[in-house]
Amino acid sequence: MSAVILVVEDEPAIQTLLEVNLRRAGYEVQLAPDAETGRRLVQAVLPDLVLLDWMLPGMSGIDFARLLRSDARTRLLPIIMLTARAEERDKIDGLDLGADDYVTKPFSPRELLARIKAVLRRHAPQTTGDVVEIGGLRLDPTTHRVSCCNEGAVTELVFGPTEFRLLHYLMTHPERVHTRTQLLDQVWGDHVFVEERTVDVHIRRLRAVLEPSGTDGLIQTVRGSGYRISVA
């Protein structure tokens, strides 16, 4: 699934440059000319990454980043600072408050895209187009295909869109135990309100598709906690 990137930038020319290049790279883009608009967008739908200009009208980018880091819901939200301030002290200040990267203007769109992908790979690998393989399963998010290699034979498995997203998230976070609430936030979206039992229904469907290939055992129930995918 495509990553949603929030661009908080007040210069129209740079905003347009970022939007064109991000959409061309396959990302969904939200635009905000100031921190207050950015705050409202984040409250409505949590993006996967924020590109944040340091110098903004009203609340500065650095103060907005500090606000995001002080909220439990957005504490781990990846942030890349965009700024003309190239002094070492400024970079240290930006990184110290929790920014994941710091890009100075003018910047190369190709380099920025590479940095975005690197940050997403660390924080939200399920939003990248990387093929992931685990326990004989191979999932390609670009072609939306899942295959299983068993004793030399390759079988393609067909999932519904929700089961595909659920499997993709689990495969990109192997061995980690995820609560039902965490899975709802990460797979359905933190702005979607559904019952936790919904997760159990989709886990059962996921296992049903995996069962003929003998890989349903990869999806483990951790009593009292949630679910994980494991090859152990």
C-alpha cells in the first residue's frame, strides 16, 4: 500500500516540486501551508511520514515537530526536516528533538526520495514496494501477488485486500507480537473505528488461504497479547 506523506511547506514552488515528485514516485500526498493545517490533517488521518519545513508562518516547524513528539499517537511518526538552515548546530537541534533526517535547501529530488525510502524502510516497511520473503512465502506489494514455494513447486495464493495488507504488515515485522489494537491502527488505519474482533475474523481468513500450502502455522496466536508471524 502506498505511503501517505504529509508535506508542511509554505513556499508554493517548493510545495509543487515536492508534490509532483512524490506522486510520480507512487506516494499519496497531503499538503499543508502551515503547522496548524498540518496538525488538523494529522488529527484526521495519521500519515506515514511528514516532510516538515523549519521556517513556517505561525508555529515553526521545529515547534510542530516537538508537538508531534509529545503526543503518544504521533510520537513515532517519521519526520524529515526541510530547511535552508545548514549550520551544524541547527542540524543537531533538529535531530535532537526527534527528526529522523535533515535535508537542506536547495535539495535534489532524487536524493530526497532516497532518504524518504530509507526512513520508511526503517519505520514502516509495509509502505515500501520491496518484495518480502519469509518461511517460504513471497509477497510482492507492487504486483499484489503472494506465492508459496514448497518442495520446488510454486503456488500462487489469492487474498482479499484486507488479508493481503494484514499479511504484508506481519511479514514486514516478523517475530514481533502485535495487539489487535495495533493491527487495527496499522492495517485498517487509526481513523477507522471497528471492533477488535474484526482482526480475529481476518486472521482466520488469512490462515484458511495459507492452510493448503502448509504455511498457516506461520501465523501464531500469542495468548493474552495478539498475533505474530514466526518461522521458529
